[in-house]
Amino acid sequence: MVQRPLGNHHDGPDTLLVTPDTKQTGPVAAETENLQEVIKRARFVLFDFDGPICRLFAGYSAEKVARQLVAWLEGQGLRGLLTEEEQIHPDPQVLLAAVNRRRPNSDLVTELEERLTQEELRAVSSAWPTAYADPLIRTWSAVGTRLAIATNNSAQTAISYLEGRDLVGCFAPNVYGRTEKLHQLKPDPYCLVRALNAMGAAPNKALMIGDTPTDFYAAQGADVPFLGYARNAEREKELRSAGAEVVVRSLESVLQIVRGRVTVRG
């Protein structure tokens, strides 16, 4: 079993810390009420993986992976498939999507995707758990909420990480990741719909937790309520600009509300 740090560190200051007894006024109180409502209504929770559950590339640079993929393309004489901006982009998923747009359903895309999957799997051993994610997942599962993962990373990567944290039982078998049909990655709602169908979940009884605008757009496309997780102010601004109404800077507030449900039921 891979040993990694416990998920009890802080990614940054909370902008919304809520307990069931919190009393607030004005806009913060309204958002607190919205947060409590979407959590208490959810019977099925869909997590994005890289962000809300962990920082996959915390100790294994995503930018380095992107450079390696560009170098591999160059070795095939295909660097020209990427624009100059794409060639220096730090996100390997952006490169994969760009190549797929220009060579859809090709052996080249299949090879590039496999190379990215292998790099993601290497990153698992140094991935950093998101603060409060582990206890939140265990608590939500313990009170009978069905959990799933809907991610643009490979399902193998998510499962490998969950096994290392002894969390895979909270999700299995509902882990949905990147397929060979790359046009179905988020913001397309495909993987969310797959998860909902597998669990027999009505969209209005579900909740998607994500940290990017693409997560938000996918949730919109699947008619699923959305909770944004932002580990910093820049990510929060991106989510709110995309239209996300409920955003937290720490999962602690979510955990407190779910634990409040445990107290009521117990």
C-alpha cells in the first residue's frame, strides 16, 4: 500500500466555514443556506478526482509530463500538430485534446493517451490528499450516500489512488474516467450521465463536486446541482465567473454539515 500524508492539511484560508449551528447574515448566510441545501438533498455524490480528492501532480510535475509528450510528438515528426501556445501549455490534457481534434480516433491519439495514463499512474505515489477529503468520503459513504467519480483522468489512476488511501470501497464500482472517445471528456456530461445511470440516480437527487469550469459545465449538461471546490482565490474566481453559485475554499465546511446529518440520524 502506498503511504501518503494524511488529508488534514490546509490548502488555503476558508472563505466559507459552516457548521450546523453557524449563524450568519447577508450574502454569506444565503450561500451557507444554499450549501446546506445542496448537501442535505444529495443522495448521490459525483466527485471530480484531481482537485476535490487529491492534487495528483503535487509531487510529479504536470508541466514536465506535458513537455515529455511534446518531445515524443517531436520525435515522431508531429510537433507541428500543436500550435505554439499548445506546445508550451502546462496541462497534458490540453495537448491530448488538441491532437485528438486534428487526428481523431487515430493510433497516434491512442498511443498519446496511453503515455499520459502511465504518467498519471506514476504521479499517484506523490499525490497530495485534499484537506478533509478522506474523512468526508468515509462519512458520506457511512450515512448511505452513494458515491461515484467522474473524471477526465484515467479510471486506473483514480482507482490506484483510492486503493492507496483505503477508499476504493466507498466508490466501487462507480469510477468513470477517460475513455478512447476523447470528445466525451468534460465539459461533455458523458461520464456524469454514465455514473447517474449506473446508480439509478435522478439528477436532482445528485451533487457534482468539481474544481474547474469544465466540471461545472458538465454538471449543467447533466442537470446535476454543482458544488465548487476552490483551493485558492484564483480558482474560486474562475468557478464563479463560469456561473457556479456555491463554492467552498475548504471541504471542512462540507464535512461539518454531513457530520451534522450523522448526529441527527444517530
